[in-house]
Amino acid sequence: MIATSSSLRVYLAPGATDMRKSIDGLALIVSEVLVLNPFSESLFVFSNRGRNKLKILHWQTNGFWLYYRRLEKGRFHWPRQGDSEQAISLTQRELNWLLDGLPIEQKKAHQPLSYQSMI
């Protein structure tokens, strides 16, 4: 299970990533291509060209986690961003939708509410 917290950020790497890359190769993509800090409190999500495999890189305290998911049927609904190499920022909720096989744009989903008092 992926550790979550309110300060945890989620970034998708645009395009396809070679799934033979391990922790060091993915961390290098994060720092050199996405120009982000792989040691930050963030999840970095990568997908293959077929969109049926994902890897998630996550730094925690004193080491990296590398999560891997392979779909036997179907594909992940990966957002398109043109030719940009800039990371796509998601909420944890959108990541859960993506992992559940849904598009990240859920127009029928309940919108988060924030109240300060009952009156």
C-alpha cells in the first residue's frame, strides 16, 4: 500500500518510460528531465508505451520505494500533454482514479468541501 499524507504530491512523467529502469534510472529522470527533487515528499509515476504497466518512485525517510503494477487486461487512462516534458501534477484522489482504471477527469465525482464552522 502506498503511504499517503496530506503533503504528499503526485507527479506523472509524460510520455513513455522504459520499464527496465530501476530506482536509480527513474530518480535520474525525475531530477534531470522533470527537474524535480526525487528526495522530496512526492510520488513520481511512470508508464510504458502500452499503458499497461506503471512504476511509482517514492522516497521515504532513508530509502526509496519502487511500486510496480502490471495490468493483465486493459490500459491506464494516461493524460496527454503534447510534446511537453514537464511533469503532470495530480492529486492523490486523481492518482487513485488512474490506478482504478478511470480517467483523471471525473466530472461526476463529488467536489471536496472545506468548512470552517457549522453556522
